[in-house]
Amino acid sequence: MIQRSIKAWRRFRGDEDGSAMLIEFAILSPLLFGCLLMSVEMSFYAIRHMLLDRGLDMTVRYVRLNTNTPMTHQTIKDKICESAIYLEDCSEVLRLEMIQVDPRNFASFDQSPDCVDTSEDPKPVRGWTLGVEHQLMLLRACARFKPFFPTTGLGYALEKDGAGRVSMVSSAAFVQEPN
């Protein structure tokens, strides 16, 4: 029994068939594994972004239909976090901006979104005005999250803040409904 296994081992060790396949596997397997990690990271990024968009759209609908209800930055943020269920620590990592826009003289937000950086001291909310009936409003939400694989592929390529979090931005436009 032992003699047979020794002969089989020597035959296996001496056979060079398939050695080219082993080299290709050694070269290509890290690339394929990297693509797998990037696709997982991109999938979760897309899920988070879709849920942020959904939460923002549902909140915008609520704000649009309840024009005379007093709303603050915190109440709107809580509504978004209530609708976007998958965002971790939503109330700490979400920052909103809302401005009134004249449709005949359009001016948009600043190019850089106002996001929360948990590694720095808190900053006051910038660009927050509640509209009245028949006004065009722009609402932008910026949420930060930690990538699953921050040192490989897409998680490495995304721009991070001081706490290692990546930002995603969603915006919506709406007109305040009359009551």
C-alpha cells in the first residue's frame, strides 16, 4: 500500500503535463479574485445609493404635500433615515442642503457637497431654507459609509475622508404644493 502511494507520488511529481496551466492560474486568479471583490463592493455601493435615493424621494414627497407643516433639518433627516433602512448610523452620517431656486434664473448647489466628516469637529448646516407654496426647491443629501474592502479595488479607489468613509450624494427637486 505504501509502495503504491510512493510510486504514484513520484509519477505525479515527474509528470510535467499541465504545468503551463498552473502558471496561468497563478497569474490570473488574483485578477479574478480582485474583480470579484470589486463587484461585491460596487453592488453594496449601488444598494446603499438606491436606498438613499428612495429615502430622499419619499421624504421629498412628504415635504411637498405638507407645505404648512413646520419642518427642520433634523425632522427631514429623520424621515430620510426612516425610509433608507440600510444606511448604518444614518442620523450621524447624513447631511442635507436645501435651497430655493428661481426657475427663470437657475442657480444650483456648490460643486462640493456638504458632507459629515466624523474625524473633524461638527460644522453648522449650510444652505438650508424652507420654501413656501409654489416655490422650486432643491434638496441634496450626502451620506458617508465605510467600504467593505477599503484596501482593494473599488474601496481603495474611492475618495475617503479622515475617518475612512466614502461619500454618496443624491439630490431631488420639487415644488411646494399649495394647501
